[in-house]
Amino acid sequence: MVTTRVKRQLITNIMNMTQVEKYKELIENIFEQTIDFSNVDIENNCIGALARINDFHIFRNNFIERLKRLREFFRHSEETTKELINTIKSIAQTKGYKWSGPYSELVALDYWIQFTSLRNIKYIDRGNVNDFEDSIAKKIGQQEIDLDISFDLIGTKVYSDVKSLIPTHTELVDQILKNLKSKVSKKDYLIGIDDVYEVDYLRTKEDYVYELQKGTLIAELAKCINAEKRSYKHKLKSGATASFRIAYKEDGGNTILSTMREMEPYKLAIDYKYKVLDYYNKLLLNQPSIITFVINPWFNQELNGMSEFNRTFFRALSRRVFIELAKNDNDMSAYFPELTGKNLKISDVSSNLTGIVFIMDNSILVENDNLYDGYVALNPNAKNKCLDRRDFDVLNWTQGVKAPFIEDFYYDNY
């Protein structure tokens, strides 16, 4: 009877644990140490999936194995292990899409450590701008620079900052819809943006940031929901139209909402080309610096798997950044007001971006060792350090690891 009571109490305790508490238990078992969290009541998609063992067992197993690999790889560095744990912790201390940032750093780091021919992999590489490699950060007056990863190719050290590739329009519209919830009394509705094709990064960002600040779109959507309207079209600041569809729960049934999203890879590349400029302060002036984008369907529903669409998009986007923007001598302050007076041109940013790496994270559904698909695009016009596919040939030397597709635009630079 005592044993039965203990088992029942254990089950009850597990059921009462928050997502953060379950996550805390998971990573403490891996790192074999106590790890404290300041807030145990946060919820997000990532730790929510990890808490639901039966529903997302593939993702959970892949996540655990990823952390074990990282723990083992950096086991001799107390400093790096501490950085790792802090990054892992931050996944469970952010709401909305924000967990994607630290999660993407872990994915990228796990990706690079699997190539045994790489040397001196470091996480995180940071410093005072006066002591670090010469950088755009120093040029514009920043005091510190931090880059997520550095590693040595044959004779060349490469620095990389890691970002989660989230569609800007999706992120901002979701913020609007989140704010909408507090403005309506109804709870049994679904709402989504419909007929999306034009997603120019600069225009979309300006339009929806303006709407978040002004609140007109949110107020109008609230009126529609309270009146149980099925659709709404809103004229944005730029003159573009945002269309929304709304569905309500039917008696005895589920709430179902269908929206349309049309995409074309070359058009998407045009829309995204200025997004890469956001990371201008992560680039070095004399050493190779790359931006690594991680894509996961939970924070990017536009791109799934290494499809032909994705490869076309990655190539088209990279070529526009490396070749088209290299000829753009407009001042960056035209698009980034905080850079007024810094004398930084778009072409300066383009020419100090050695490459872009895209990593498709397949760990939600894939059970084998090939969790990642990689695409490495190298800038033929890089002034800090121009690398080509031969520099990255070392990535083909590791058996059992899927080498990335490498594009250096050597014969396509015009």
C-alpha cells in the first residue's frame, strides 16, 4: 500500500509541474547540476512540446541528444559550459517567438561541431571593440561586440552570428493578434491574415510597427469580432491592404479557419534582401564574418525541409545581398535612423558579409542522424575576406554527416 501511494503522489506532482519545471528537470538530468530559473510560469511552444512526452517524443529525443552532444564536446571548458547552460535556460524564460533565438544558437552550434575537420570551435566569441577584431560595431561607436560562434577552416578563422529566420510580417501580425485578445470579449474565434503575397521587409516592418503603436487596426478588428463579421480589409500606412479572415465556433463542432498564402522564391528574395542588413553590427572589417540563419517550422511556416523552393530562395536572396546591394551606395540611415551620421553605406555592409549559412532544422520529425540540411552561400565581392567553395571543402571530410550545398557565385557575379 505504501508503494502505491508513493507512485500516485509522484504522478500527481508531475502533472502539477509547470512547463518550466519540467524543462528544468530535463536539463538538470543532462548536466547533472542544479539549475535555477527566475520564472517558472512562462510557457512557449518549445518547452510546451518538450513537456508533452507522448505527443512530441521525436523532437524531445532529438533535443536531449543535441544537449548531450554539446555537453560532451565542451566538457573541458567550464566557461563554455556555463554559456551553454545560460542559453539553454533562456529558451524557457521567453514568450512568443523569442525562444527561437537561443534555440537557434544551439542548433547552429550542434551543426558545426559535427564536422570533425573544423578546429577551435568557440562559443561565444566576444570582447571590447578595441581588443577584438576590427568591426563595423567599432566604426559606429559601439563599445562591445559579441559573435555567437567562431571556428577554424584550413588556415582561416571564421566568425558567425546566429539568427532565427522568422518572417517579419508573421511576427508582427501575431503581435497585433495577441494584443487583440485583450480587446474582445469573445474567446471562441480564430483569426488570421489572408491573401499574403507582398511582404517587402522594409514596408511590412514600417506598416505593422505603426499599427502596433497607433492601435487602429487592433480596434477595428475588435469591432469586427464583436459583431461576428467574417472578414476585414484594412488600409495600411503605405497604402497596401491587409486582409483578415475570422471564423467562429459552430454549435457542436470545431472552429476551422483557412487562409491563403502565395509565395514565389524570387519574389520572396526581393522582399527579404534588406532584412539581412539588420545584422550590420555583427560584421568584421578584416576577418571572415558570416550570418547563420536557422529555420524551424515552429517559427517559420514558409520554409519547410530542403525543398527546391528553399534552395532557389536561398540562392536568390544571397545573390541579391552580395551582388545587388554591393552596388547600392545609399546611406544606411535611410533605412536605419539610428545610423544617422555614422557614414555607413549599404554597400559597406554587403561587402563585409563574407557569407550566409542557412540551416534547416528537421528535428521535429526526423529520427535519424541527418537532423540538418545546410546551404552555404559565399560572397564573391567580400572585401574583408573572400572565401570560395574550396575553403569549405573540409566539410566534406566528415563521414556520416550530410555536407551542406556550397555556392560561391564565382561564375555568376555580374
